[in-house]
Amino acid sequence: MIVASTAAWSASTDQGEQDLAKQLLPHPNSPVLLIADEITYDQEQGLVVASGHVEISQNDKVLLADRVAYVEKTQVVTADGNVAMLDQDGNVLFADHMQLKDDLKEGAITNIKMLLSDRSRMAANSAQRYAGNYTELHQAVYSPCELCASDPTRAPLWQIKAVKVTHDQEAHRIEYEDAWMEIYGVPVFYTPYFSHPDPTVKRQSGFLSPTFGMNNNLGFQVQIPYFWVLGPDQDITLSPLITTQQSVDAQAEYRYRLPDGYLQLAGSATVADRERTHNGVNETLHDQFRGNIDSYGRFDIDDNWRWGFDAQRETDKTYMRLYNLGNDRTLTSRLFAENFEGRNYLSINNYAFQGTLDTDNNDEAPIVTPVIDYNYVSEPADYGGYYKVDFNTLVLDRIQGRDSRRVSLNLGWSLPYTAPAGDIYKLDLSLRGDGYWVDDVDPDNNDVNPSGDTFSGLAGRIFPQFAFEWRYPFATTTGTVHQVIEPIVGLYASTNAGNTGKIPNEDSVGTELDDTNLFQADRFQGLDRVDNGQRVDYGVRWSAINQTIGQTTIFLGQSFRIGGDQGVFGDGSGIEQDLSDVVGRIDLQPTDWLDLLYRFRYSTTSLSARHNEVGLTVGVPEINATLSYAQIDNIDSSDLGKREEVFGTIAAKVSDYWSVNFKAREDIENNVLRYIGGGVAYEDECILLRAAITHSNVEDEEVNSGTSFLFTVGFKNLGAVDVPF
């Protein structure tokens, strides 16, 4: 056996053997390992022959053969018998005979087989290599499907047979001429030409998997997206939606990854008929321009500053739902900038809103430009106390309706303290001042577009508040169960004033009591209303944890108001009476496959449930189900009304390749099954088939109740298919 490397060949190895290794693996700066049972060199004939378990390797490339010969005069390399060559991309070539020359850039191969890096397979009667980057296969077949283990001669699920296949290793693309697609050996589709990227490519231009569907709004529909790579940092996807009942809907998405941010521009457009109800009369508007924008961007200015935007708009209220582009009740557009520095935070936001329901009047939608928030928290001082500063200013206008300008400043001081016995205290003192300049405000109600007498002018308030919270966690261990019971008490006091009808309520609508805001000094989520008066909050939290029974947490709490505005929260909020509703939360996680969450609010007078939420997740990744239930009474300060619904899903992987899913939503309040649907999918190493059917009972102008069917098919590595015209 002879073993040598290029580092020693110049001194200890014959020149012919050195040339042989360099021809086969021509990278002179990298060491080459040559192993064979026997190496002979005929200096007169200029012939080098390595025979018997020949192995030549360099970096990640390896050549194996029974016999390898090299002729110095013609620079031709011939490999025979069990030839196998592994390249740097992980592709393996098998052949009976291989003859190459000119540093392996030219040559011929017979009875070739290839195992690509993603385990795709290619075979051909013969192959020719030219120009250093091209391998041309004749009478070839390609398939990414695994062969049948019990009968490898059986045709795979699908394969492509072609008269000629060309693999461009520089462009990383495989091209087919005169090709047939076969499914289980049966020809089903012919094309004179198509191409797809080889397995080394992560992103390349081409057609993506098509989707077919049918519903009563659009009729039969087909969508074949085209993915266009514009560079290593940007691409565009063009997804025309072709329907039988409407015109083609042109959809596009552009993505751009910058060194300091990300940009995504998406939208769609069509010219189509539109059904609408105008002044109580149904009418059809012909050849209307319709479309939408759904884009966003995030950009870093430096280590502390960033800015961005969200753009969501549509030409009419039903367009996005009609074309299955989204079901958002409100579209929000936003332009913002943020600063993060130490304990400071500054945000500047601008908002525009568009309602998508038939009942929405978008001329009354607020336009907020700008709203500025600044928050500062000091370093802890003596005894751990720290200061807080919160500043806000807002300009809100409407095309029709009231306008509001606000300036707010809140100065606070907090002192957390943990006693030696383990009980925890926290003291908060704050003084807030709010100033308003308003137009067309009705002091007697919160109508955004009042028709009677209105107030325009200045309004304001000074609002001091005291908050004190005490909690004492008691921990105990019984056997292997660790328990913690924690009583909590909060005392809050402020003036009884501060809420006036001259200040419009824009950001504090629909507030209700729950377990998350019970112990907050101000239970309003905004600034337009203040939680005034005096009250005491009390509750208890119990939790237990064990490696066998998992974890359980239970919380109960209530609030008692001593003074202040009783009606400021509105009927149904749970805080409209001095003694509030009882709120609570139960969280059970006994095992990894079961998670139950129950949140509730019960009336103290009628003991009836006014807010119930149940979330249940059960199962393992192979089969699982979720169930959510929500029941919420009407809240006067909210326009959502009384609601009660249940939503459930089931997903199961029935085998290695098959999976099914089901979901449904029931509107219990109105006794309507809003949505029901399910699907089945098959996915293996080479094909994806997905079918889904849904029935919706939601109607709004031209969006009608009906059944929809969608079908998606995808072939591995053929998700990008080029078909020339």
C-alpha cells in the first residue's frame, strides 16, 4: 500500500503519481490523500495506474474506484469499476466507467447514478461533462422519493423521465428536455422543457405550489404564485388569483432585508363588480377598482433609535374578506419612532384606522397624529425607593365628529419593601395633571359625532393618588407537594373628582374588572378616565406543584369602593357597584398533555356568571385538541354587546404521512354555527397534498354564507418550476 500527500510528493513521490492526484482533485493548495493496493508508473509511456480499492480524497471531495489510470500526454483520467465520487456539496455520483480530461472539466460517463445531498436520486444511461460546470445526462430519470424497502425495483410515487437532463453546477439548476412526469410509473404530464434548482439552493426564482379552490363568492379559483429572487437580500412573490365569477386579482409581496432593518410591501388589486347596500337598496357597481395594502417595515437608526411603519388599507369594507385576504375587524396603519436608552423610553406614534364592517362609519374613525409617550424610571435610592415620570401628548381628529388634544404628566414615587418575616409591601404616590382642548364634545354622552349642543374649549384636572399593597406568601411542603398560599390586600385613595363630560372618552372604553387589573391603582387602560375615590382590594392566590400532579394555581379577588364615581365604569363592568363582582382564575397543568385555564367574574348580588373564559388544550403532538369558550355580558361603555361563543379544534397525525384537522365556531348568543371546517393532508419526503373544506355562516354585504373548498399540491424540488412561453 502506498500512502502519500501533496506536501511530500515533490520530494518522495514520482511526478506521475503527483499529476494523477492533481488531475482528479485539482486544488494545489490543499493536501490530497491517495490510497490504493498498488500504484504503478510507466515513465516511458507516461502512464500512472492505481488499482485495488483506490481512494483519493481532498477536503470534502472523495473518489473511489477499482482502477484509476492517468495518461500524462493526453491528460486523460479513466476510472473503472464501482466508481463513486463525492463532491463538496454532498452529492454522490456512481458509475461503471468514467473518462475525464482537462482537470475533470470534460469527459464521458456510462451507466451513471446520482444521490443528491437531499437524498433525491438521478440516473441515466450515459452522461457527458463539459465546460467544467455542466453535466449532461441522456435518457435520464429523476425522483426525490424514497424507494420501496421491500421492492426497490418498484416505481416511486412520482418521477420525471427526460430525453436529456442538464445539471448546471455553477447556476445550481437542473434542466429537462422532452420530459414526462410519472406517478407510480404511469405517465400523467408531458412538457418540452422545464427546470428547477438543485438541492444546494435555498432560494431561487420559479413557480410555487399551486392552490385550487371553490366557493360561492368567487366560484372556481386557482392561484399559482411565482417567486422571483431579486438578490441575496430581496425577493418578490407574484400571486395572481384567477376566478370564474370575478376578474383576475393581482397579488404581490416584496421583501427586502437591509443591514439595519426589514421591509415587506404587500398588496393586491383588481377591477371587478361590487355588491353593496346603499340607502337600504341593494345595487351592483360594475368594473370597480378594488384592492388593498398590507405592508410593514422596521429599521434601526442606531443602538437606541428605531422607526417603522404598518400600512393596512382596503378600497372597500368587504374586499379582503371576499378574496380571503384577512378578517380583521379594524385595519390599523401606523408610523412610529422609538428610543430605548437606559431607564428611558420614548415613542412617537401616528395612527389611522379603517373599519371593515358594514356598520362602520370611517368618517368617524379617529386619526391620531401624533401620540407621544415618554417614560422614565430612576435608579433605586435610599431604602430602595425610585421615581417615575410618565408624559403623554396626543392630537386626535376626525373627518366627522369630535376632536381632542391632550397633554398629560404623571409624577410618581414607589417604595417596595420585603420585611424580615417575608411579607411584601409596596407604596406608590403619584400626582397627575391632564389638560385638554376639545371640539364638539357632548358632555352628557360619549357619542363621537353628537347632533345636539356640544362643548368646545379647554378642560383639565389634577389627580393625586395613593396606593399601598401588602402580600404575604406562606410556603409549606407536604410530602412531595409544595404549596404557596398568598393573601393580597391593596388600599387606594384619591379625590372623588376628575371625571367630567367635557373630557371625551377615547381610550378608556369597555374597561371591566378581571384578575389582571384588580390590584392596579388605575384600572382604566387609557388616560381619558381616572379611577377615582377610595377603595380596598383583597384576594388570595394558592398554588401547588408536584412532579407527579403537575402545577395548579387558583386566584380569587374582589374590590370594595368607599367613595368616588360609581357609574364611570358603566353597567356590566363589574365595578359599577360599591361591592364589585368576584373575579378569579384557575390554571391546571397536571401533565404535559393537559392545560386548563378558567377565568371568571360572578355577580355578588345575583351570583350569576357575567364573564366566563375557558381554555383547554389536551393531547400530544401526534393528536391534540383545543377548546375555548367565552361568555361576556354587555358593557355599557363598549359597543361589542353581549357575547357567548365556543371554538374548538382537533388535529391528529394518523400515520407517518397522513394528518387530519377539524375546527368549528358556534355563536351561542345568536344560535348560529359561524364556522365549521376540516382538512386532510399527506406529506412525505417528495410530495405534499392538502385538501380543506369549510362552511361559513357570516354575511356582510357581498360576503355570503357558503362552502369553500381548497386543494394544494406540491412536489419536492418542483415548487419552483420554469415553463417558457
